[in-house]
Amino acid sequence: MLAIRGVSTSYGNIQALHGVDVEVRKGEIVTLIGANGAGKTTLLMTVCGKPRATAGRILFEDRDISMSPTFEIVRMGIAQAPEGRRIFSRMTVLENLQMGATVADPAHFGEDCERVFKLFPILGERKAQRAGTLSGGEQQMLSIGRALMSRPRLLLLDEPSLGLAPMIVKQIFSVIRDINEREGMTVFLVEQNAFHALKLAHRGYVLANGRVVLQGTGAELLANREVRAAYLEGGH
Amino acid sequence: MDVRALLKDAGLAAFVAFMLALPMIGFQTVDFSGGVGITVVTRFGDVAISVVLVFVGRLALSLLQYPSWRPPLLMASVVVVVGLPLLKTQAHYPVITWLAVIASAVIAVRSAWLHFDVSGVVGRDENNRMGDAAAFIGRWFGPVFVLFAVIFPFLPTTSRYLLDLGILVLTYVMLGWGLNVVVGLAGLLDLGYVAFYAVGAYSYAIIARDFGLTFWACLPLAGLFAAFFGVILGFPVLRLRGDYLAIVTLGFGEIIRIVLLNWASFSGGPNGISSIPRPSFLGMPFHPNPPEGVTSFHQFFNIDFSAEHRIVFLYYLILILALVTNSFTLRIRKLPIGRAWEALREDEIACRALGINPTNTKLTAFAIGAMFAGFAGAFFATRQGFISPESFSFIESAVILAIVVLGGMGSQIGVVLAAVLLIGVPEFFRELAQFRMLAFGAAMVGIMIWRPRGLLAHRDPSIRLSDAAGAGR
Ligand SMILES: Nc1ncnc2c1ncn2[C@@H]1O[C@H](COP(=O)(O)OP(=O)(O)O)[C@@H](O)[C@H]1O
Ligand SMILES: [Mg+2]
């Protein structure tokens, strides 16, 4: 479904990605783990067209999207819950969802809201609340819910566990599993929380200094000694 | 409470005041009586007074932050009891006494209010409470304001002067509402808004003069031209953000004015354009002796001619234009494009990730804001009958922006309040003569202290719970 082929990305003369290859197949949860500054966010943003890849190709459902503007890529069926959530804090929960539905058919709005509220009941209770006054976990749920409103075929999640309590992380990850298993949503999950991410994912990639250094099924990577040493030791 | 920190803070403010007052107030140049040349008179007494005033004022402001009502009340009483007789001796500045009394009264009321409101003193959600008040004002006062505006010309107290003032205020309300789309909703800081006002005014003047079209035919054209200029300017500059956008729009405003000033064959240069056609009521002019074959307004209605008819007509014209602007803005906020403006102001990256085209979205905001300025400009031209580049200087942009910011970015009712405050009230303070600007400045400082986010910094959700189902448009 999504094929990233030899993609390099630079910020000015700092190269953040060096020929990255990643493949996400339909119906899979694929995770990308890596330390801070490895280039995970850069890879997700490159898929969305900002910044642009300086080399390589990005194919979504066999169409090259590496030259398309961001808003067109979203229209093709890719939605992102960006790093740091980036919800519209002055707007209410419901308005945030409306913004998420920008590219969707307005006729589905009510139905899609119900779907989000079923996944995250707390959002249903907080419909009219200003999003900026939600807790961190609720904001993350809103960010994911907002992304789902465009009825994407591929969902990109950038560190949904960032700064959240373990309980909330569990809840969010179980929702991710839910939408994957029940609705067949394809998910590309970027995480530093390697343990949870690898347990959830069908396959995973390890990114270090802008290069894919390891790949395999979630279970393989969880068992891998290097992965354990680098990303799992220390209490996860 | 840390008394020493408070005193130190007030002392610092007094020191700054001293440094400013010494050259500006301390020395006055006066003409030699009868002779040639000037001499310097010192006014150190006045310097001392201003330093003391600043010290006391700063102290009072700091005390207001203190979560108890006694110290500020005590302070206010001391100012009134001790200060008043002292200031009375300065008989040639009655206005200062006046300001001191008002300030003390405000402080006293405010501290007494705190006393009755202790529950929420620490860490209360100022924003929410203000929001409730603003929502209340918006819901109930909006219709009352409109009703008042409609009957205003027929109130017995309304003189010709007040009617003119009403027209002026409404013009700024309309401009404020127009700019509110750009600055308040879309968050694009536009310092050259007056340029579009000028484009509208000159479009109307030139089209009406050279092609003989009526006001109603010219109005949409003026709006169209202004919107067109909005797009032309917007296209290259909307990639810029914040401060950079502000500077470029500022420059654009000046360019338009300077072109109008220098392109004499087109715009009349500094002499402007005069004898611009006046508007007519359904084709009936407001004229005591209309030309053959034309019925004038007073003849048609069989009433005596009065110059005031036209003023009343102009008043309703701008009222309608302003209300149209308002209802347009209120409607568009609920449409995807209006929501996208607000979202764009908050987070451009998130917007892009949701499939919004930021360039087009900003461009629409710019064009629509410009269009309303164009309408207002056409109205201005037909009302004045004469326009020149002088009417479109930067200060106009600044005043309109001040109205929007003071009103509380994005608040429609806030714009009305701010326009009344900024345009209407200073007119009433003309008796204060040279202290008018002082009172104005004091009011601005007060607002920025107590309402740093504007008079009515409240945002109404664009979607209510009851519309949730099927309101995805
Ligand atoms: N906007 C930017 N400008 C310059 N360098 C950047 C920018 N964003 C990220 N980088 C750099 O690119 C590298 C990868 O960053 P990022 O993709 O955010 O890592 P991760 O998400 O894995 O923590 C880092 O070295 C970071 O400093
Ligand atoms: Mg990151």
C-alpha cells in the first residue's frame, strides 16, 4: 500500500534520512522505532510531502506521491496524527473533528463522529469542551480521532504515547489494535516506546541516524538482542 | 506580601517616568514676549507631580494583583483623601485631579468586588468567566444594539452632529468587521488594510464620474476591485508569516497611497477627486431643485426639503452595509472555509495534514476582507463627495487594527464596543482639549491591563451540540 523506496531527506545541508526503504502492506500495523533524533518524524513528514524527499520514491497504492502537495496527499487517503498532537486548542472537540472531516463527504459527518466517540467515549462526553482544556491523553485521542474523520485508508501515527501515563498508553494502543482488526485499517506507527509498539505491530523497522538498521516481525524484533539492549532495557 | 518588592517596582516605574518627564515636561520653550527668539522655562514642579503620580499609580496596579481587598481599598482612600486637596492646588490641570479620582474609584470598586468574590481569587479561570460574560453580551446586547442603531436617527436627542458621528462610527464598525475576517479569524496581521479602503473609494469615484454609473452599480464593482487587489497582494506575500507579513502589507498600504498621490492624471494627485456623485434613493436624488424630469426624494414623498434626509439615508446605508458584513462573517464562520481560517490561525502544519490548502484559504480571507473594505470605501466616497490620498494614511490602518485588537480578535460585538470607544468617545471628550489624547492613552493602558486579550476575547463555537448530527458541511 505504501512503499518508501530509497528515500533521502535533508534540512538545508543536514541530511536526516539516508536511503530509507519501508513497505507497509494493506491491513498491517507496521511500526518504526528509533531513538530521539533518528529521523522518524522526518520520514512521516516526508511521506506527507513536507519536507520533500531529495532522492527516492514514495508510492501510495502504486501512485508516486513524492511530488504531490500535502493537501493532495491527504485527499488520496492518508491521514496523520502528527507528533505533539497539534489539535486546535481554541476550538471545541466537535470543531476539531469537523476540521478532520475537511476532505470527507459531509453526508458522513454524523456517522463518522459516532465512530470516533465509540472508539474514545470520553471524547463524546467532552464534545463541547475547548480542546486546549483536555488532558494530554484526551488530546492524543482527539488527534487520532480527527485523523480518522477523513476516512483514510492509511493512518500515520507519530509517537501517540509521548508523555502519557502507562494506563492511557495501553488504552490508546488497544484502540489502534481495534481499528486495525475490526475495520482493517492500515497503520504506520512511529514510536519510541518500543515494547508496546512491537507487541502491537505485525512488522517493524528500527531506524538509527537516518538509516534502517533492522527489520522483521514484531516478535522477532522483540526477541532481538540488539533491540533489547538499545530500546527495551531500563524498565519498559 | 512583599512590600519591599512592590515599592521597588513602583520606584523603578517612577524613575522611568522621571527620565521621560524631565526632558518632555521639565523644559518648555516659549517665545520672548515681543522680541525675536525663544527662551527655556523650567517646570520641575510638574515633573515632580508626574513622578509621584506614576509611583502611586504603579503601586495601585500592583496592589490590585494582591488577592485581598483591604490594601487596595486603603490605598485608594489615601489617594483620594490626601491627593485631592494637594492636586487642587494645581488648578491649571483640573483634568489630572479628575483622572486621579476616577482611577481611585475604579480601584476601590474593583477591590470591593474582589471582596465579594473571594472564592475564585486564586487560579480562577478568568477566560471562562469572561467567556460567559461575553457570550451573554453577544446574545442579548447584539439585538439591543441593532435596535438602538435602527431608531437612533429618530431619537429626540439625536442632532445632526450625533448623526454624523453615528455614520463615522458605523463606517469604522464595518471596516473593523471586514478586517476581523483577516486578522481575527484567519490570523493574518494586515497593517495595510486602508489600501483596500482607498481602492474602493477611488474605484467608486472614478467609475461614477467617468461612466456615470449609479452608486448601486458601482458598489459591487468597488468591492470587486478591492478584492482583486487583495488577491494581487496576497499571492506573493501570504507565504510570509506574522511580522514579515505585517511589514509587507504596511508597505503595500503606503505604495497605494503614494501612487494615488503622484499619478495626478488618474487620481487627481494631492487634490484628490471632488464632486463625486451623491447617492440617490431608488433613483431619486436628495436635491432641493432637481433637474427637469427627475423627481427628488422630498417631492416624491411630498415633504419639505431638508438636508438631513440625505444624512439619515447615508446613516441607514452604512448601517445596512455593516450588518451585511456582520451576517456574512457570522455565516461564513460556520462554513468549511471559515473554520479553516480559524484552524489556520492556530496551526498551519496541522491544517496541511488535514487536507487544507493554506495558500488558497488565506487568499480567500484576504480577498473577502478587502472586498468589505472596498464597499466601505465606496460609501466613504459617496458620503464625502470628495476624496484625496490624505484620507488613506497609515494611521487609518492602525486605528482599524486597534479596533479589532481592542475588541478581542475575532469578536464581532467587541468590534462594535471598540469602535464606539475609539471613534465615538474621543469626540465627546473634545472639551478636554489637549488632554483628550491623555485620556485616550489612559483608557488604552487600562484596557491592556485588565483585558489583555481584548474587551470581549471570547470565541463562540461555530457548531452547537444540537447541530452535531448532519452538520458536517
Ligand atoms: N525543521 C528541521 N530543521 C532542521 N533539522 C531538523 C528539523 N527537523 C528535524 N531536524 C533534524 O533531523 C533529525 C531527525 O529529527 P526527527 O525526524 O524529528 O527525529 P525523531 O522523530 O526520530 O526524534 C534530527 O537530527 C533533527 O535535529
Ligand atoms: Mg519525532
